[in-house]
Amino acid sequence: MTMELSEMFTREVTRYVDEAEDEAMWALSMNRHILDRVASELLERISMNGEEVGVLIKSMNPVMLPDYMDPRLYETSSSDPNEHRYKSATRFEELDIWQAAFPAC
């Protein structure tokens, strides 16, 4: 892998990680009321099982993020069954990576 390609790859990965972090922080801030309620319930009860937490969360109308592993979020073009594109054009962008020109010897 050339240094140029390596740097491009690193920039893209960093961009995706930064976007994911921003999205997670947004979701946490939008659901802060739920986090506060779970914390207060835990202070009162000392412990809660996963089912109790799930019921509490669902009762408070949480802001949910899309499940990016859900295949229904992706579409396949009819001409190429191996070509998968994310349905939302605002989330992911295809990379245009070109081979660097070889220097003349």
C-alpha cells in the first residue's frame, strides 16, 4: 500500500469514526432523560435486570438510531447483485481511490 493510499484510508476511517461518535453523543443527549431515570431507579432499587431496564426505556419513547446492520437499509442494483448501496445518500459516500502513478525510473 502506498503512503498516499494509506493516508487516504486513515482519513476516511477517522471521518467515519468521528461521525459515529457525533451520532452516539447526539443520541445520548436526546435520551438524557432516560439515562437520568435509569440512574435514579438504580439508586432506589440497587439492581435491575435487562428486562426491567428495557421496559423502562421503551415506556419513555427513546430516540433510536438506525440499525446499520439491517439489510433492509441497503439496496442492490438489479444489474450487479454484488453492488450494495446505503439507501440514505447523506450517511455514507463511496470512496474514489485511484492507483498512484508510478514514478519514472
